[in-house]
Amino acid sequence: MPGFTARVERLGRELEGVSEERLADETASTRVRLHREGLKEEPVARAFALIRETAGRLLGMRHFPTQLVGGRAILGGTVAEMETGEGKTLTAVLAAGTAALAGIPVHVITVNDYLTGRDADWMRPVYEALGLRVGCVVHDVPPADRRAAYGCDVTYCTNKEIAFDYLRDWLAMEGRTAPLRLQAEALYGRETRVGKLLMRGLHYAIVDEADSVLIDEARTPLIISGGGGSEDEQAFLEQALALAGDLERGTDFEIRELTREVKLTPAGRERLREAAADLGPLWGGAVRREEMVRMALSAVHLFHRDEAYVVQDGKVQIVDEFTGRVMADRSYERGLHQLIEAKEGVELTRRPETRARISYQRFFRRYLHLGGMTGTAREVRGELWNVYRLPVVRIPTHRPRRRKALPERIFRTDAGKWRAVAERVEALHGEGRPVLVGTRSVAASELASRLLSEKGIPHQVLNAKQDREEAEIVTRAGEPGCVTIATNMAGRGTDIKLAEGVKGCGGLHVILTERHEAARIDRQLAGRCGRLGDPGSYEALLSLEDPILQGGRGGLSGRVSARLARVRSPAWKRMAGRSVRRAQKRVEKHHARLRKALLKEDERRGNLLSFSGGQE
């Protein structure tokens, strides 16, 4: 793309030093050209030059040539793989602003509310200088404000909010979208179904952290539930939990850790039949009885407090495993959420009924134009192409990378690992370096916090329980000697600015305390250091008792780690490292199968219901 960047550079030199009035005139004429000619090379290059000049004047940031390449790749319908810290937020403005100037409504989709609000506010002056309106949709925005936000030229929103708003619009349309029917409704007055819609269609989406949104989060369908259930059903759920508590693991049921499934043995089914014989007619059917008890066993053995969910204000709130954030107003389906509430002893909510559902794959394929950006796409480029027809383009870095990877260290026990983490933090803190300790769960972050407190090391914690202080915590994380313990909330999009003097002592150091289910997520956490040519380093301190080796997430048999623990030669560490990598690959393949199965099921449901305009 050298020819395109050279053209933008040439046009940019013509704009340097021109008056604000002249720049506004150039913007207006470029807007007309884009409307007339579409996204052709010459008007796109002129738009890029205008956006670059505007950003330089208002934000003090001029796009690097590599960002120009990235912006053109996104606008062309690809996923731009840019190293972490290379300025994807600023790069997205090139593609979003150009498409919006061409009259195309743009959705810039991010992974959480914090990044959505931050990016919208940060880039708003550039858009407004171009004569474009900017909207922002986060969790607490009321319907009227959402409708106004979606009516803007560029709308920043999270993947979950926009997908659920799409389903809400589907429900408002009652599944009937025939143009003649809608036109006929308009003849009867202003209170039509169209007037209740939040969105105005799916035109063009730019997906930030595309691998997280389009791949990692695509394993679970998005479901809107309505009121349902009864007091009898609540009692039924409590009985299921009690029955599950009487069953013995290994004798009555087995747990398949990799697939997170519970299987009743023949002995368990018989024992359950006998125990439920006197509980009433709801327990008479074998299929219903066994399904509910399997779900109750899952609530007890697979969903753990401060890992899968937290209890706040007397409510069970789900923690997003990819972002580490609480998903407000979300619940598990089919009664699982109520079973967890009963387990935790909080007030039971009513069991909802599914009203609309869709997969991320099916939703994003409905956009007329789709592009994206991320720092970690090459491992899933095949799936991005097969599912979304999105090619991946590797964008070079602006400056040589100075991020150092230190050797992985593996310990035989969890206790040994955490002692090493605390000692390593103590040493780095003494050198005046900022440290980021990455954990998988809220419970692990609190354990690390207790260990550091015992050593008298001042630190700050960022997890689902402290999400309100996120901006303040991130702002301080790059200060000399600052120690931050964070879950995945610090893993994507978090830009930790280094304070003065920190670069001279080596920059930010990141400690990974557990491998994730995908190596890409580990790379994202490591990418918090050494950004845009700054110095930085990272290392992984692991244990044979980590869930990925015990089978809790990685699916490797506990016998593997037990066998490694018996090896006395130094070779056991190399063997353990290979086992971790094999476990990650095994989980990645399993999750890919789940996504494929979900898409096939979603398409099958759509085909079955399409004749009636039924459930999305």
C-alpha cells in the first residue's frame, strides 16, 4: 500500500498551515466527492489526509504511516492485525470518519463500557470538526438516548449492547418486516412498530479486538428472556439442588472438565429415581428429572464464586470470562442462574423464558460492510475467513519493539508459585519499576493482594468488584514502583502510560500467574508493556496445580501433572511447559468445535422458523 500512503502524505502537506475555514471547505468538498464516487482511492486518500490533519491539530496526534495502512485495511473490509500499543483507537477514526463522510452509518464496536466511553469521548473532537455526530451506547443508556445515539453518523457501542438492541428491535417488529405491511401501518398514525426501533440497520461495523468479539465470545448465543416461571418452579429448583447434594462424584455422576459437562451414571440415575419418588408429579418424568439434577450438579461443581460470578448487593452477577467485568442484568438460562442463587443463599429471581436469540456469527454476518482490528488475529485467521469472509492483514510496527520475554517458570505447587510471585513483585518494587500482576479470577486477585499486604507492599486491585475505579487505577499503573493486580479487565485495550523516569529503569513489567485458554489472551496481557517502542518485559510464573493442567479448564488429566510432580530431574519443567501448550491447543480446538456447532444450530433454527417469521 505504499502508493496510497504516499498520496495521503502528499495531500497532507497541502493541508499543513491552512486556515480552519479552508480546512472546513476541503472537508465539505471531500464529503461531496465521497457521496458521489463512493470509497474510491482518491477521495479516500483525501479524507485520510483531512482526518490526519484534524487529529494533529485537536489531539496533538498525527497518524503514523503504519496507521494509515491499518485504516485503509479496515476500510477495505479486513482485520488489521496491529501490535498492542500501536494506536488502534486513532487508526479506527480514519476508517470510521471516511465511511461516515460518505454517508454510511458506522458502528465502532468495542469489548466493554469503559473502552466505549473512553474512545468516544477521546475522538469526539475530531469527528465534530469533520461535521459528524458521535453517539455512545453503554449499559445504562435509556431507550430514547439509545435511539438518538444510533441515529448519529458514528456510534461507539459494545458488542453485547448492540446485539441485544438488535434483538429488541426484532421483538418490536414482532418478526414481521414485510415492506408493504410497514407502509400500511404508517397510514394509521405515528405509533407504528418502525417508530419504536432503536437502530436504523446494520450498515458498517468496525470491530475492535476482533478476535475476542468474533471468535472468543462467539461460543455462547445471545438470548433475551421475558417474565416466566412460578412459585412451584422455584420450589422445584430448590429440590433439584437438594437431590444433587445427595449424589456422590465418581459413583453417581462424572464431570467432563474439558466440555464442562456432568454425566449421571446408571447407579446415579437409579438413586435419583428412588430419591425423587415422593417429591410429586414434577419429578415423574426421567428426562426432566435427570436434566434438572445435572444442571444442579453443574451449579455446585462447575460454577464457582469469585470465578464465574460474584455476589454483590444480594445478587448473583456473572463475570465475563474474557473481560473480567460484571455483566449487569445478565443471567444463565434454563434455571441455572436460580440454582446458583439457591446455592449462595440469596433471594431467587423468577425463571425467565427465552423470547429471542442469535449467535454473534449470525449477527455480524448481517452487516453490509465489516472490518476490524486486533493485536492477535493470526492464530484464528482461518476461522475469521470461513465464518465472516474477513481476511487478516498484518500491519508493521511504527517503531522497533523493545518488549522482553523472560523465561517461563513452573512450580510444583500453587503455594510455591504465589510465594515466587510475591518475592518477584517485592524485588521489582524495590527497583522502582511498575508491575502488573495478571490473574484469571477475582479469587486469585484477592489471594495475591493478601500475600502482598503481608509483605507490606502497597498495591491496587482491579477486578469485577472494583470496576468503578478502573480509570483511576489504570492511570496510576505506570507510576514508579506502582503495583497493580488485575484480572482480564487489564488485558485488552488498556493503555498504561509510563510516568517520567520509568523508561530508564526498564518500563512496566507484567507477571502472568496462569495460562489462559487461548495463547492469544496471554499475548494480550503481555502486550500491556513495551507499547509503541517503550521498554518493558513480561514473564509467566505457573504451577502444576493450575486449572489448565488439572483439567479444570485445559482438559488435561490430573494424572499428567501428578506424573510431572514425581519427576526429579530438571527435565520436568520442560515437560510441564509442553503440557501447558498442548492443553491450550486442546481447549482452542474444543472451543472452535463449539462455535461451529452453535453456528450450525443457529442456522438450522433460522431455517425452521423462517416460514413463520418466528423467533430470531
